[in-house]
Amino acid sequence: MQDKFVSYWEYVSQQLSSNPYIIGFDPLNEPLPGAKNLKEFITNFLPGQFDKNQLTPLYEKIYQKYKAADSENIMYFEPGQFPDMMGSIPGIDVNIINPLGFPNPPGGEFGSPYHVLNDHTYCCQVGVDMCAETGEPKVEADKQCARYHKERLGRRVKDAEKLGVPFIVTEFGACMDSDVCAREVTQVADEADKHLVGWAYWEFKTYKDLTTSAGDRSEGFYNYDGSLETKKVTALARSYVKAAQGTIEKMKFHAKSDEQQAGTLIADIKVDTSIKAPTVVHAMKNHGELSWYPNGYTVDVEPLDTNTVPEVEKSIEGNEIKVTVTNPEFNNQRVRISVRPNSEAKALSDILI
């Protein structure tokens, strides 16, 4: 069976490697351990052993097929869902997020540019008591959910650093157009911002998914009548830095009013003036109730650790703000780019913790 599975990926990668819209291949979704005997069962249910003993050899075989199809192909590999994550013990409010067991990026070496660790995070994974009948987290589970996402992403970032590869959250949310859904999206995205980690929401629209607990409701961007799920999509439509003229050192989007007005993005960039391309910030405006900036925004660029004033070129094209520092003497200095709404952001911020 494993040989057939590897052959399947050989065929798929050969057929799709030239597609410019495919950024990589993820060989196995949310894998779980198996065993042929009691000893193997006990071994693979120890934290990290399933990754090391079963997933690594399989992923190595598949990776070789990816590279044979195209030397630039990238593997997005997932760890075991259990026992790498064990959730809470009933009656004990503790999350058990274990380190992964991959000794190296499968088929590669430390620092491989052709590997990306990816994982999923859903609050309902903590335990059955975290979720309502809809499959969404319960209203009163806000603090437990926030702590779980913090611990899971924090642990996986360390796992990726140990392997020398990037980390991305490739599934989260899977919720309806509710206040709780907007909260779940924001909790995950906030933690991702802290670690400068990319993310992808569960699904754009429904594809007759057999795993859903949504019933006759939609976990995508659209209801079945074609209308947009505005609370969810607004939470997802947060501003972020798409590309930097240098290195992103810090980024935070304020989805609620705290020390900053809701809708504010703050990003610190260490500038490399040898790069002539601009820092690009995505900030969606002029989209009615979906926009955090119904009356536009103000963009400020200021130096952080020098008296040298950056000479800045700014432009706005659609939903992109482009900022370029042009004076060479500012090389290796930091700037802070701030995007602030010109008026108070929407009431969505009121439901977020």
C-alpha cells in the first residue's frame, strides 16, 4: 500500500510541478500512528516516535519523487496529530503539546530551502468539552482557546527552528459566521503575527467536505445562498506585511482597541537599501463593511534607532501600500511603518479578547 501511495505522489508531482499556482506539496493530511504489533503500538504512541519511525521514512520516499519531478519542488510536511498533541485531560486544564520527532527535514538537511513544516490548530482539539454542537468553540472557552493556540504555535515554531525550516499554519477556523468564529480567527492570527508565521484559513468555499460538523451551514467565506460571511471574512481581512525591503522584525495588527486604535498595523523593518523593491503592506479599504478602513487610513514611517531620517517613497495601488527607503546611509537601520484608520474601526473589535 505504501508503494502505491508513493507512486501516487510521483504521478501527481509530475503532472502538477509546472503549475505556477502550486507552491508546494503536502503528502499526508493530519497523519495518525498505526502498528503491526504491540511493541510498535507502544513505541509509536510515545511523543515524537511516530514522526521519527513511520512518517520520516515515508516522507523521504515521497520527497525524492517530488525532486525528480522538479528540483525546485517544496514539501510541506505535517507531524502526527497524536501523540504530538494530546489535548486536555478531563478535569485538568492543561494542554499537552509535545516536541516533534523529525531528526531532519525529511529527505533533506538542516536549513533545507525545499521544506516547510506545517500544522493545524483548532480549539476543539483541546477536548470535546471545548466545542458547541456546531463544532465551534464554546463562548465561555475564550481563554482556554487563546492559551491553546499560543502554546501550539509556540511549540511548532521551536520545532521548525530546530530543523532550520519555515513554519506555516495550514488549517484553522473551520467555523461559521459567528462572533466565536471571528474570535477564533483573530486568536490564531494574533499568535501567528507574534512569530511572523504565515497562515491559511480552512477553506475558501464549501467543497462537499465529508469531515465537516457544520451541517447545513458553511465553514467557507460564503453561505449557501452566495452571500458573504462578513464577520469571519472581516476578521480574516486583517492588514499585514506581504514583502519587506529587508527583514521584518516585528508585526502586529490590532483587531481591538487597546494601546492602539482597532485596525492599526504596526510593523518594524530592518532596511536593506541594496534592495530596490519596496516594503508592501496589504491593507484592504473601500470594501464596505469588510474594511477596517471605511474612511481610509494614514501611513506613517519613522526611524526607530537612529537620528538619520529615512528618505521615503510611498505609493498606494489598490489594497497595497508600497514604502521604499532610498537613502543608502539608512542601510541596516530600522523603520516603523504604521497604518491607522482615519476613523474608529467596526464593532467587530468589541467581541474579540
